Amino acid sequence: NGLKVHRESGVEMYLSLAHSQLGEIHLHLGDLQNARSLVEKGLRLSQKNNEEHIEGWSWLLLGTILGKAEPLQIDKAEEYLFKGIEICKELRIKVVYSLGYLYLGQLYLNAGEKEKAVDNLKQSEAMFQEMGMDYWLGKAQEVLTTL
């Protein structure tokens, strides 16, 4: 409903955020097709409206979605994740790019690249611990225990 009202308002500012957030919800529900479509729309809008912080986060989501939806495209998923991390690093949004390392770790784990998975998961774990991000720290540790 919120997305509909936002679209109808004619104001594009942060419309990208609404699309990417809804895409993330579909990702967590396992609806990868709608997740990808929504995040791609969010990405396009963020680029159009110079919302770099949302663009970085959208690249992270898109890489994660692609890694799950098309496991054979690990290189493309990895490229998107690195792109999101780089944008968020440039903007100094550590909270977001630390998630990028978690998502990379999960991508590598699913691809059977255990060493790369551990390196990225440990990096995210240290960052989450440093920032007091207990929820995400638990998620990183949960994935690490599966190795």
C-alpha cells in the first residue's frame, strides 16, 4: 500500500528505497523472481535520482538474489556484491557494507568455496561485533557454525 501511495504522489525521492525494501522482503520469502524485479527497479531509480546509498544497498541485494536464483552465475553475483561494497565503502556506510561481506560469505559457501566463505564471514563477524550489531553478528556466527 505504501509503495502505491508513494508512486501516486509523483515524488520519486526514496521511491527506490521502497522498491528495494519490498524486493528484500520477497528475497526472504523465497520469491526470487519478484525480488529481482523489485530490486532492479529500485536500483534504476536510485541511479536516476543520485541516491548512491540506496544504489549500493541495491547492488548487495541484487548480488544475493542472483547468487540464489542462478548459482551458475556466481561471477556476476560476486561482481554485484563487490560493487555494492565499494559504493558503501566510499560513502562510509559501514553498517551496510559489513552486510556485503556476510552476503559474499554465504555466496561462497553455497558455491563450495569454503576458504573464501570463512574469510568473508569472519570479516563480517568482526565488523558486526565492533558495531554492536548483535542480530547480524548472530547470523554470521550461525553460518560459520555450519562450516
